[in-house]
Amino acid sequence: MKRFLTYSAVRLATLALMVVVGVYLAVVFINYGGYIDEMYRGEIYEIVEVSSRSWGALSPAEASLRFDETVRSLEIAYGLDQPFLLRCLRWTWDGLTFNWGSTLRFQSLYRESASIRVIILERIPNTLLLAGTANLLIFVLAILAALNLSHRYNSLTDRIFIALSPISSIPNWAYGILLVSVFAGMLGWLPFSGMFDSLPPETIWGYIPIVFKHMILPLGAILLSSFFQLVYTWRSFFLVQSGEHYVELAQAKGLSNATLERRYLLRPALPAVLTSFTMLAMNFWQGSMLLEKIFNWPGIGGLFLDSVRSPNGRSITISVLVIYALFLAVTMFTLDIVYALVDPRLKVESKAAPRIARPRQNWLETWGDWRQAFWPIRIPVLPKFQFNLPDLHKEFLSAWRQINDFWSELRRFPSALAGLFIILAFSGVSLYTVSQIPYAEAVARWRTQRNDSYLFARNAKPIWVNFFNGNALPPTIYLNSRDNPASRQVVRGDGESSTVTIDFTFDFPYNILPQDLLIRYDADYAEKRPFASLEWLTPDGRSLDMGNMVITGIDDYIFSISIPKKLSSPRPSQKNVYRLAPGDPPAAVLFADPNVDTIQIIPGQYTLRIHGIIFEPEADLHAEMVLYGEVQGLAGTDYWRRDLLLALLWGAPSALAIGLAGSFITATLSLTLAAFSAWWGGFWDWLIQFLSEVNMIIPALPFAIMVYYVYSKSLWAVLAAYIAFNIFGTTIKNYRAAFLQFKEAPYIEAAEAYGASSWRIILHYLAPRLLPALVPQLAILTPVYVFFEAGLAYLSISDPYLPTWGKVIYDALTIGAMQGASYWVLQPLVLLMLIALGFSLVGFALERIFNPQLREGG
């Protein structure tokens, strides 16, 4: 008991120190540009301005002097006159002691001052309810499923769970959007916003089923993003334990499955199970804000996103960062305490490996080692610089055999081949997009004020929906008199005037009305403006007069806006026109049968005839007709009449570039720092490990968002901050543990014996040993950065011009695309999931290829 209490006290003190250091570093970084100082100065000016209203008896000069003196005294009281690092320490202490002050918030129709502590305490129970329920549910279900699969190795159920485990690489917020789109938007089965219904229940107990109903979709999203991966991981732990001799002996004694699972499988594997589950819980804390934002869940995550964008919410932003740091520290401390209870072999501290004295090297030797490490290619040459063809041939054959062996191993995993096909497909699309649609052209075409926006319907579905729709939707029809000269006839008159007749004839075999009709006139004249009238000819022989207008140049006639009263009035002057009822679309006048009270479209061939008169010999008149349908293009259009195919195409190179660059930088730097830490040990090892643990306390995503709003409105600055956080993460600890074993190998001692320098040993002997682990890590980290960019774009943090998948999702959810335009959300979301799934499938297979312990699990 004494040992347990000592261990707990030491670990608690260590974590407390890490929280203080982590929060202090965050405050220093945030306040480097004066962010927190300006926050307090704004509060001081607000206080003095309110109190100055009672200084009416003072003259303007006296009031100004008193104002400055009061501000100065309050700045001293707030500590703004102290040195930078000292006042940052004070802000840190205020944050850790919950001395967060107050802020203004809207309550009903009034604005009132409210304590930040009260605001956050109102939100914390909601976040804990969602997080606690989700984690408890996942833990129980995953344990039961993993124990069950450990008895059914290589069964159909086991293979299904293995096949489904890569889908857990998709974050919960992406699944949240998918579930909202399907179950709330398309089917309308479940609520997706907030915790409560619009009407309160009759009793307080009535809130329980209401809250449970609102939690179904968020819990489903969290479950999908972690359940299958946890089951696969824990099932592997239990399989390792089931091969031990004492388990076989227990089975021979005839123990029941429940006893066997509890005593001989679960208990030995419990430390590893708790570690993976704790990492999951810590990742959930950092990514919960996006999930809360999507479901409008009233937790601290949504509060942070609202406050970080508001100048009046800076105090709340800092406070929520402190709360997240405390949550992460408590999670780590709970894991350590549970470790100490379930595994008594743990010690409070371990002795560091003795450092071997090694000769110092000058800068020339160091440069030579670095040059050899980063340019290791050596071409065998003869003395007269002639290629040694036999040696080259042998090296080529050796490399070819290695590639063949690797390909043979990879072909054992059909899922890896599927993932490789997905990656190659997206790579091909990316190369095509960048070469055929340059960046400048893509930006110009994506802007809402472009010249060709009139050619696209608003919120038109993709044309492929007609393959799944029994009632075909009408497409957008475009006709141009310049493209079809036969549709245009010019008759010269006796004087200077001439008549121009343009016939736009098209088939309309649909029983669903189009959205609208647009006529764009293009007149060329010197002084006298042309005149044009419109006539609509229907398949049943009717002729409708659609009005006339004087053309001033490039003029648009939109039927829903310019429809004549004689056609749209309840008693139209033309008897052969369908009478519009309240709520009927205007296009019913053109396509509906006038002899029926309800809208019944007459299919057949329609003609729009333009009768134009030009009054100058050199004048001319052309026209375009756009009949806006319900489907258009391979990807449809959005509310601003933009072709979504452009965004879907350009999203591929953006996702691949950010994902691959982020994963490569993170994995390689983590590997190098881990090797550096394990080899030199001592102070450097302690520093790197301490920074890693402090980094685990600071929430990465909220901090990266703060970088955007405090320092630079640049996506690349946010990515750089997020990469820095991921470098000093759990990966560096795993690499370090492996390097500590490798450094004791005999070949390392041999390298030291013949005088190899430290850098050469690290870069040539230690780092290459983990290259097989680096390759799967690259494939696994890539989806993390792909979804990180998409999540930032969903928060409107992205390239302001370039269309990306995340930005399309943000635009769709902002404009309310769940109601009737779910394709707008689902298409980029499916592509995001598909590219993440491709890399996850490949990384999952590479792990089993390079790690012999996992090969039997395939």
C-alpha cells in the first residue's frame, strides 16, 4: 500500500508539473503577439468607460487626465507593467485556479455579464455525459467482442471484424455528417441538433428519453470511428495470451470459458488494453469539438469554436484550453493508477541506461555523416569512371528479387490490393486535374461572380441519380443560336430594319417540372436598340405569348421573375394557359395541361420562338436558352450555381499533398528524434521525453485553431503547428523503446569498436532498423492529415480560393443542404472516407507484413 501511495503521489506531482508547464508554454505562445494582454486591456477600458459616465462634473481635460490615470492604475493592478514572462506566469496561475473573470453574453433579448466559470460549468456536464457514455459503451462492447473472437480465430466473424477494422481510421465527425445526412436529412428518423426537443416534457423524468434520442447519432458516430479497430487490437492481445502454456493447462483442467477469459486472458492483457483505450479517450477529447459542432451539442467543444472567433470570447478560449489540458492529465493519471493496481510489476522509476563515453567529432566529420545519410546512393565505378556492369546487374537483380518478394507478400492481402488501387486511382485523378485545370483556372471557375454561372442550375443533383430514380429528373438544357445557325433566320426589310427569328426546339419527355427558364440576349447595335418578343409553342399546338422587351446589350429574361401577369394571374387573359394555384412553380404555366386542375405535364417537343427586330443594317441579335433542370453534370451544382465536379477533382491533389507531406514530416522527424533520444540519453533524453509528455497534455487541434486566429490566417501555419504537436507524441515513445533495444545489439558495439561516429551509428545503423515500421506509419498517418485539413475547412480555416472537400462540406452544411441536397454533402464525404480507407488498408497490410507477430492475424 505504501508503494502504491508513493507511486501515485509521484505520478500526480509529475502530471501536475506537466500541466503547469504545458499551460504556461501555451500562454507564452498565445501571448507572444499580445493576445492575452489586449484581452485584459479591453476589459480595463470597458470598466473605465462605464465608470467615466459619472464624471459629468469634470471638465474634458480633467476627465481625460482621470481616465488615463485610472487606466494606468488598473494596468498595474492587472500586472500589465510586469515583464513578459512574469505576467504570462500570472495569466497561467489565473487559468489554473479558475480565476477567469467574466464576459458578455446574450440572454434572450438582452446582453448581460456572466462569469466564465459559470458558463463553462454549465457546459462540462454535457460533454462528460456524451464522452462518458460513449467510452463506457465502447469499452464494454469491444471487450466482449474481442474475447469472443479470440475463441473463433480465423472464423467468418473474425475475418469480418479484421476487414472492418480499417474503417476506424475515419474520425467521428465524418461519421457524424454521414449519419446526419442519411438518418436525419434523407430519412428524417432521428433528431441531430442539440440535447432537447423544442417543447419541454411534462415531468423532469421525461428528459431522459429525449436526451437518449438526441444521443443516438453522436454515439453511433463515435462507435463507428473506434469500435472495430479496438476489437481487432484487443483480439490480437488476447490471441497472444491464449498461446501461453498456462492457458493450455487451464483448458486441460476443464475451466469454463468465462473463468478462462477473466483470469487467463483478460487480466494479463489488461495493461495493453487499458493503454490503447486511454489513447482512444485522449484522442476523443481533442477531436470532440468538431463532433459537438456538427450535432450542435451544448458542450465545451462547441463553446470553444464559438468563442475563438469572437473578440469578446478570448477569456473563454483560454479557459477551455485549460479545461482540455486538465481532462487529458486526469485521463493519463487514471491510466497510471489503474496500471499500478492491475500490474504490480510497475516501478515508480527506472534507472537510465549508462551513457557510453564517445569521442567528440569536428564539424567536417559531422557534415560528412549527414551527407552520407541523406545521399546514400553509391554507383560502383571503375578507375576510369566506367560503369561496372556486372556489379550493377547484381544489384539490380537483388533489388528486383526484394521487390518481387514484397509484392508476393502484399498479394496475400486482397484488402491491400484494393487500397493500392484506390490510392493509384486518386493519384491519377490528381495528376489529370493539376495538368488540365491549373490552379488559377480552378480558382477563377470556383468564384461565385464568374461569367458562366448562368449556365448552371441552382442545387441541381448529379445526372447519375436518374439511374436510381424510377421517376427521371429533367436535365438542364442549353441551346445557343451561335452554335446552331439553322435555328436562326434573318429577313431583311425594305428599309434599315430586319426581322430575326430564332427557334429553340427541344424534347421534354419528363413528368417533373424544370426549375426555371432563362433567355440571354446578345445584341450588337450602334444607336437604335433591338426589340424582341417571346412565343412558347407546346406539343398540343398551343401558343403562349411570353412578353417582349427592348434589348440594351446582354440582357437576361428569367421566366419566374419576368412572367407576364396575363399568364400568372388567377384569371389569365389567354384561355389556354394553366392557372397557377398558390405555391405552384411558375414553370407549370409552360408545361402543364390547362384542362386539368392539378399539375400534369404534357410530354413532347417544345419550341421557344424569339421574334426580334433590328433597326440598323449592321445590327445583329443572338440568344441563348437555358432550361434549368433538376440534374446537371457528374457531381451536380451548389446553391451558388457552381459545378461541384471542379471541387471534387481539385480536392484529390489537395488531400494527397497535405496528407503525404504531413505524414512524411511527422514520421521521419519522430524517428530521428527518438533515435537521438535513445542514443545519447541523459539530459537530451529527459528533455525530449518531457516535451512529449507535456505535448500530450496540450490539446493539439484547439491549439492549432488558436494559431490561425491569433497569429496567421494561413492554412500552412496551422498545419505546421499540428505537425509539431504530432512529432512529439506517442509515436516518439514507441520508437524510443525500440531503439533502446537496438542500441545494445552486437553490431552496434562493433560499429563503435571501429570508430564510427554517433551520427553515423544513428543514421546508418539505428534508423534503418525501424524503416519497416516507418512505411506503415506513413500510410496510417496520411488519413489523419487528410481529415485534419477537411476538419479545418469545415471550420472555415482553409485556402480562401481553392475548392477542397472540407470546404464543400462546410458550404453545404452552412446553407442547409441536408434538406433536399444531401448529395452536396455526401459526395465529398464519401471521397474523404474512400481515400482514408485506401491508405488505411495498405498500412494495415504493411504492418502485418513487416511485423511477424501480426502475420498470423491476417
